[in-house]
Amino acid sequence: MRFMMIVIPKGYETAAPDTTPKPEDVARMMEYNKALQKAGVLLALDGLHPPSSAVRISYTDGKPTLTDGPFAESKEIIGGYWIIQVRSREEAIEWAKRAPMSNNEIIEVRQMFEMSDFPEDVRKAAEGFEDIPNATAAKK
Amino acid sequence: MSDIHRTIEAVWKIESTRLIAGIARVTHDIGIAEELAQDALVAALEQWPEEGIPAKPAAWLMTAAKRRAIDALRRGRMLEQKHGELAREIEFQQQQLAAAMDNALDQVIDDDVLRLIFTACHPILAMEGRVALTLRMVCGLTTAEIARAFLVPEKTLGQRIFRAKKTLAEAHVPFETPRGEDLRRRVESVLSVVYLIFNEGYTATSGDEWMRKELCDDALRLGRMLVELLPNEPEAHGLLALMELQASRTAARRGRNGEAILLLEQNRSL
């Protein structure tokens, strides 16, 4: 089973475009990342630039509309994620509990779809998807 | 299974390997180490539902296991003559010092988990014993889970594990990472265990597919651990790459009617 651990850092919604993480935060995170790696569960991890440099696209009958960040009405912004492979939802939660998060950060644990989760007709429609490069577990 | 038990099982999956390995450093016997670790798990299953999961489960489990390990050593020592005990103590300390110095000189990988893996995959064991020990001690699977995956009765698998531990103990297989020329041969032994596990999952027929497919995930996890522990071994990287490639081909392995398609015949354009 694969899970995405999504980091939701409060305050990131107003962070400047050139914001980068602090070295001490990165150092703290690296220990956790190493633990994930040593346990053989880590598939991918990334940090995201703040929303101030992002763009939102909304759709009206297939016609896209662009909006530049920051997005005033968004209270919860994704700051980054880990993708892990574990045997159970409980194991994913236990790993998330161990993440060195500060008081204003939340992790949301979301299970990722596997092909086997889908009914036959959906799988047929998705034929060939798994062989798109990087569509399956990313290699870090 | 209740929520708390599922959570404790998850904690066990995360912590058990390092726990067993750390204890084995003291006991020099992975069979005894595993038993002591299991004792710690029993204590956890008794106390955590009442007291809650501790903030540092690894430390809690290690303390519980080490307490029992020291008790066991003391009980063993109490049966010896006093002067014999003293002599052994001194000898033990000297060996520790010498070993530490040896390791520093040879630059041998000083990692308890790696030692555990090499020991569990020791060539003196029958392949099925190596597989059972590895899945149990390095992947943290229960006997029941391993038995289900290999379609054998739980009792049979329990005996397999028992025999493997006994063989290791009787042959006095040391808890160590092999060195020099032996390392290459022993790495091969480990990788063949991992690949066998992967293949069991990969070739699962549709009836038991879900349970056995998890073996592929366990093998991938082992492969990743090995790449971390043996970064200079190209074979470890190669095996992981091979398994990931094969795992990504899983979707192409089923035909329109669910029949298995051999790798050679698969539609490569997919």
C-alpha cells in the first residue's frame, strides 16, 4: 500500500516567492528522511515552492481561467509530501506521527490508488497507465 | 483485531528489525534476540492498551527487552562458578575492545541490522529457513502472515523458523558482517533470498493474488534497505532496479480474461 503524507504548514499561504526552508529545519528533516530510507519505505519526497509563485487554473466548460497566487481564500496550503510504501494504514500513521513537525504544521495521510483498487471497467480504461515513466513509485 | 492492536502491530513492523538487531549485539544469537524482542512485544500488548502508546516506542521496547536480556544473562551466569564467571567477564570485555579496533581498521560496516540480515540469510540454512527468518526478523511479519503468503500451515512455518534458529545456534554462527572475499558470496546469498521472496509474490496466481502480491512489496522494501546498507554493492542496486522494473510490468501481466502472460509475450508497446 502506498500513502502520501502531505505537509500543511500554517503561514505558508503568505510566504514570499523566494522563501526557502531554514537549514536547521532541513537538518531535522534529514534525520527523519534517513530513517524512512533505512526502513526501506521511502518512495519519494519533495518540497513545494510557496503559493505566491503558483498559478491556479479553473475550468468553465473546458475553458481554462488562470489566477496567480497567493490565494487569499486558501487557509490550508500543501508545503510538501512524502510517498511511502507500507503494509497498512496504521503503519503509515505511525510514520507520520514520527515526523519532526512544528506546532503550526499538520500532516494529512492519504492512501494512493493502486490499479487493483479499481473495478474492471476503470482498469480497462487505464490500460497502459502503469507503464508511463514515473507513474508508479518514484525512485529516490 | 482492535484499533490499538493494529497500531501496536504497526509499531512492531517499524521497530522490530532494529530492536532485534540491537539485542543481538548483546546476545550474539539472533534466535535469543528475537525471543527477547517478542517478550518485549508481549509486554507492550499488555501495557500499551492501558497506558497508551509511548512517545518513544523504540526506546520502551528496547528497555523492556534489555531488562529481560540482562536477567537471562544473569541467570546463565549464576549457574557458573564464581571464578569462571569473572574470567569470562574479563575475556568478554577484551574481545569487545579487540573487535571494536578490528572494525575500525577494516572499515567493516558497523550496523546491527546488516549483521542481522547476513545472519538470517546465512548459507548454512535451507533456503526456506532463510526466507522465513528474513521475513520474520527483517520485515517484521508475523508467523501467520508468512504462512498465509507461502500457503503453508502456520504450525509448519513456526517449525521452519524454530529449526533455522536452532541450526544457527548449534553451528555457532557468529553475529557479524562478513568481510573480504567472503562478503561477495554472502551478499549473493542475501540477494537470492530477496529475489525468491519477490518471485513468490510476482508469480502468484489469481486466487491468492492480493496476499501474495504483498511479498513483492516486502521484497522491494528489503531491496531498498540493502541499497542503503550496501551502497557500494552494484548487485544490490541491480536487484532493486530489476524488481522495480518487474513490479511496474505487473499490470501488463494479465490478459483480457485475467490469464497470466509470460514476460516475453507481453505487449511491449504498452
